[in-house]
Amino acid sequence: MTALWTLAKIVWLEMLRKKEIYVLFILLAALLLALISLDVYGLGQVTGYVKEIGLLGAWVLGWILAVNTSVRQLPQEERRGTVFPLLAKPVSRLELVLGKWLGSWTIVCGATFCFYAATWGVTLLRGGTFAPAVVVQAALLHAAALGVVAALGIALSTRMNPDAAAATAYVVTGASFLLVPRVPALLVTSKGLSGALLLVVYNLLPHFELFDERRRLVHDWGPAHGGAISGALLYGALLTAVFLLLAWIGYRKKKFSRGDIL
Amino acid sequence: MVIHDAVKPAIDIQGLSVTFPSRGGAVRALRDVSFSVEPGTVFGFLGPNGAGKTTAIHVLLGFLQPTAGTATLLGQPVSEKIARERLGYLAENPDTYLFLTGRELLTMTGRLFRLRGAELAKRVDRLLEEVGLSAAADRRIASYSRGMRQRICMAQSLVNDPDLLILDEPTGGLDPLGRLEIRRLIADRRAAGKTVFFSSHELSEVELVCDQVAILVRGRLAAQGKTSELVGSNESLERYFINLATAETDRKEDG
């Protein structure tokens, strides 16, 4: 575990010191200002809009950050040549993959939770409520979703260059967010080959809708059943493990191209 | 001083071949290379550019799978973590994490070797002092000169006090002072009874520091032995090396 946390810490320090993550905090500040000044149709006390926009911001920016951070971790080690001294130490390629995922996932979760905290703060400031138990559930599920996205990004980056991996990760995760929840309704009217294809898509793509608790927060519903939350978290952990396994398979015999091989 | 495993060489390479697939036909980077490095010696690994030195080192470090043959480090297969616990590696280019400070780099490297607490802090301070970077320890490596980066990478390769130190053309691009640092490092390791495997094409450096050498030309082992025995009394290592490389090139053209 020490190696994993050390590798993760390198990811955190790089993100923080290269100041890329500050772009996100500038966006957060802009969002906060917008939320504070929001007064839809003069209904200043309707905090549902505030929560809706704040949480949408958390999902979109967490998604972008998870993809962009994860896809470049392993290729970057190779490009700048640091993979050689790293793997000459008692660090296995599996540990490198896991450490990079852990670093990406935790820093993205940290940034995303800043959005949650900001949205919560503004909601309270405007007289709204934000049930702590539901927030915890929503944050846990959101973290699980980000873990899946980061693992997918790492897996793709073992086979593609970072740009191609990012584009593929955006397409797969975007399609999962937008298409998968609509498939059951489409299946009612689709028959034959198109129905079969839809079913394949439905079963193959990750079900990110299972991790999305925004409506529960926005409409002040009570916490979800513990069993359902545990099931969704288990599903997220399994998907993450599958993507990390694929990443390791892609990386364990990879030939590194930087430096004078011949 | 190190207590060496009685009969185990520090490095043992037997029948090593590496072939890279290529569009214009396969490239044979190493061809049936065999040699051993005895513990406690400074071993020079020579060859012109493109001879296959870095390929051999990449196999030794487990970055590349050989097409044929075997390689062991300190009696262990190269894939074993336990071998890398006792290994130090300094690459040709001082590639490192520029966003870290020198102290952070050494501390994190130490953690990868499961060092921690006061012992690690003490070791990091000592290494920073040894490579003359105590004053710059808390500055980011991005602000270091090339020589300073080479020195921090050198310190990084010594964090675990390795029994075997592999240096891959470490003097490339260094000024005379930097070269002197590398020579001092090698002398210190030798004095401590450790093994140094020194890859280079800078023959004057090798002649100064190495007990034994192996010369690689076009992926083949062209010569191996004690420096003094190979060169004889009337020849320099440079002359010997040029003759060998030329003969090998002629042989290839004739064949």
C-alpha cells in the first residue's frame, strides 16, 4: 500500500503544482457567484435551481477532470522518461497502474466535493435545506462513478495515445450517461435487430444512472435504502476492477518507446 | 561492507538475444550475449552508439522481454521485486519529476523502498549533502541546472544504499565537474564493496574507473576481460576499442 499512496501523492502534487486544477476552482467561483445572484422569475427562495445547477456543475466538471487526469498519467510517465527509474525500483507495473488510478480518483473526488460543499453552502445561505445523509449517499455514489471513469481512462491510455484515449472515454461515458437510461423506453418500440442491438448496448455500457442522486437532493427526498446504495457501490467497484484489470493486461508487457532502445 | 552471496554473480546474462520487429525486416539488437559481473567490481559496459547497451540494460531492469536467453540480478530473475530492492539505477538523461523539490523526490523514492520516519529523513539529508544539494533541497527540480538534476538523480539512485548500481551512460552531457562527481560516486561504491555496472562509450572514463569491461559491437559481445589484460601495455583502451569496432564492421560488410 505504501507504494500506491506514494504514487498517488505524486499525482496530487503534480495536479496542484502545475496549477491545472485551479481552472476548476475559477469555474467554481464563477458558479458560486451565479448561484448567489440567481433569482428565477423572482422566486429567490426556490433553492431547487441552485442545487440543480450546482450539482450539474459538479457532475460535468468531475467527469471532465476524471477523463483528462486519468488518460495522461501512464503515457506521461513514459514520455518524460520517469517510468524507467520508477520501474527500476521495487514497484510492479500493477502497482504503477493502481497508484496512478488512486491518485487520479482521489484528487478528482476532492475537487468534486469542493463543488458539493459550495452548492451546499449557497443553498443554506439562501434558506434551503440539504439533508446530510442524502449528501453523504450522493457523494459516495458520485465518487464510485468517478472511480469507474478514471479506471476507464487509465485502461484506454494503455492502448492509445492520451488524446485518442480521452476522446474514446468521453464517447463511452457520455453515451452511458445519455443513452443508457433511455434504452428501456426505446426497447418497447424496437423489435428485431435494432432491439437486440439496443439490448447489447444496454448491457455493455456502464450504468452511470445508478450513481446519480441529484434528483433526491434537489427535491429534498429522504435517503435511499442502504441496500440499494450498497448494491450500486458494489457495481461501481466491480466495474472499476474490470477496467483496472484491462489496464494491467494492456500495460504489463508494454514496450516503452522513450529513450534509446537500440 | 557488503557480504556477497558466495557464488552468485551480481549480474549474469546468458545467451541473451533481443529482436525488434520492423517493417524493413527484424532488427537484431542483441545476439547471443553472455557475460557475468562479479560482486564488488566496477564493470564497464562499452560499445559505440547503437551497439545495444541500453537494450541490454532495459532487459536487465525488466523493461524489455528478451527474445531468447536469461538475465539475473544478484541471483534473482530480473522480474523479481526482491532483486530491485537491492538495485540502484541512474539513467543517461536526468528525467525526473520537475514539480517536486529535491527533498521530496528523495523522500518519495525512499518510501518506495519502505523506508520511513527519522531513518528516511536522516538518509535524505545525508544524500543531499553528499551530492552538494543541501542548499537547494527545498527548491523545485524544475529550477535546477542540468548538472544539479543529474546529481539529484544520482542521489535518488542511492536512496536504498544499493548492492548493485547500474549507470547508463551517466556522463553524457556533463561538464568536467559533473564527470568528476560520477567518478567519485563510483569510487565510493567500490570502497564500500558494492558492484557498479557502468555503461558508456566514453573510454577515458571507463579506463579510469573500471576493473573489467565487456565490449558490445552491433549487438554482439566483441570482447570481455580485465581492462589491463585486454589493452596490454602499449595500447590505450580507445585504440583497442576502435580496432575492435572497425574489425566488426569490416566483418559484417565482408559477410
